[in-house]
Amino acid sequence: MANDFCRFLSNGYRIKSEGTSLTYQPCCWYKTELNLFDPDFAAKKATISQIQGWVPDCSACRQIEDSGVYGAHSPRLRSFLEIPDGGIPDNVPAWMEINIDITCNAACIMCGPWSSTTWRRQEIKFGIQNAHNPADLVNPLTWLDHVVTMFDLSYVKSVSFLGGEPFDSPIPVAFLRLLKNIHSSLADVTVHFQTNTSLRPAPELIDLMHQCKRIKFGMSLDAVGDRFEYIRYPLKWSRVQDAVAFIQGQNFPSIRYTVLATLTPLNAYYYDEIESWAQSVNLPSVIPNRCVGSLDLNHTPVPLRAAILDKYPQDHLVSKMFSNLEINHDSCIPYIDDLDRKRKQNWRTTFPEIVKYFEYGK
């Protein structure tokens, strides 16, 4: 039976590769990754299915739920929307997140070579990786073959494609073809794409999308104009505008758009700009996502936090995100300055209003 604390624990399957390995998590917030080729994988997976209540591996999810940022769409609560059938057997995928191809046309500042081939090429260019000895990437279609062999896909009713960039990958078309063969049609399948919104989907993928029950079209857009091009380097804002207009013109019978803005210390102050743009092109409200890693939102200086909280109402999603956010006093500026030197960019001219908050202690 499905887990009655969190359905992702029993029937959520996030399958991920950084190019050279293949791992499982019940969702992206769960801390521990299991190697799919571990001889004890089945036993470890069964243990996760039986979790009832908050455990350390679920701490990030609990923090999100406690903050109220996502409301009823907090990850654990959303699991019941994604997997409504409580009678489904445990340890079979009903909701899947397929993240097995790192092919990507962007090298976003908050990302890295583990999730982008463009990042890998940049690291080779600047001598961070040896051009003659980079780790060989496994063909993502080979990973897909392993997934098909290992798991019973007959219960899958919802699938999310991430990347890399899903519209720069053969995986969505290949996987939807497989599901169509298993289920005879895609009429009961909901498909979700999380895209950097710089590419149009291929014609065959558009055709498969029209056959699905519902489309969830997620756009990873963290800023507009020059600020977008800085964050999502080397993409161009004009390509985003083209892709959005193209998708809106497809007249899918059931499609839900989301705009996901990953908040870093650089762009959180400017969140209202992406909100205004989304409204201008008839897209729904923007959802904030906390950045972790080198540009973790917790690196936001205290004076800048105060300015952000002064700019946005107390019940605004950005304010809520900062409400229980720990403070990391280490500066992220050395990392950003190093990127600027390599990419010939200048964060100080792209985000001029916030420069003073990073230099207040000097």
C-alpha cells in the first residue's frame, strides 16, 4: 500500500545521473541518494517506503512545509496530489522524475558540470578539467534501458523531465514512447517539463504531448533581460520570449504553466521584475526556489535581507522564504568575481542596486 505519511516515500522515483552514475531518491528533497546498482538497493528502498514521520533525510522538506512558502503544494503534501491512489502497491513507481541526461545549452551561475555539458566544456576551456581526460559520459539512452529493466512502469501516471535541458535531449520522446507502448495510450499520463525556456520542443515531442492527459510546463526563469542572460549564461532573453509564444500557440487542451525562479543573493531583490513579466504574458504567479551550493540564498548579507523584507510584504513568498533562513556569513562574491573574469561579465553593473549591500563591511 502507498505510504500514508508521504506518497513519494513509497511510490516516488527520482532517477538521476550526473553522467557517470545512476541514483534513486524518492524526491529531490530527500538527502540520501541510493546507487541503483548497489546489491542491497531493493532492501534499502523498501526501508524508505516504510518511513512514517519526519526523519533527518526529510529535513529540507520539513523546513519548506513549516515556512508555508508552498502551502498545500509543499513537497510532502504535493505527493498526495501526484499519487492520489492509496491502494497502489509500494515499491513501484507511480510518479517519476527522470533526470538522466545532462545535455544542456546553458551554464547557469548556480549550476555546474554535474548537470550541464556546457559547464563541462567551459571547465575544459579554462583548464579546470583536463581536455584529454574528462570523465566519460554514459549515453543517457543506456541509463533509460536500465530504468526500463529494473522497474515496473505499468503504474506510472505522472512523469517529470529535468536535465540538463529536456528539450535538448532524446529522453522525453523515448520515455513517452515506452509509456505509450505499456499503457496502450498516454491518455492517463500527466507529463511535466522543467525547461530553461530557450528551446522549442521537437515536432515529435509536441505530438506526444498532445496525446497526454495533462501538461505541466515549468519554466526556470529567475530574472528578465540582461539579468536573465547573466544568470542563465549564455542564453538570450529573446529566445525565451520566442519559446513561450510558441508553446502558448500550441493550444494544448490541458496545460498548466509554472514559472520557477531560483533565488540567489544576486536576484532575490529583483523578484518583482519576473513577476511583472509573467503577468504581462498571461503566465501564473512565480514560485520561488531556494538556491543551494556556492550561491546559497543563505549567503545574502544581513543589510540586503533587510532591504528585501522592506520591499516585499510580510505575506509575500520571498519574505516567507527569508523568514526561517539561516545566515551564512561567508561571502559568495569571490565565486561570482571568478566567474566574471572567465565570462567577461560584471555582476556589479548587471545588479547595481544591491552592490552596496555586499560592500557594507569594507
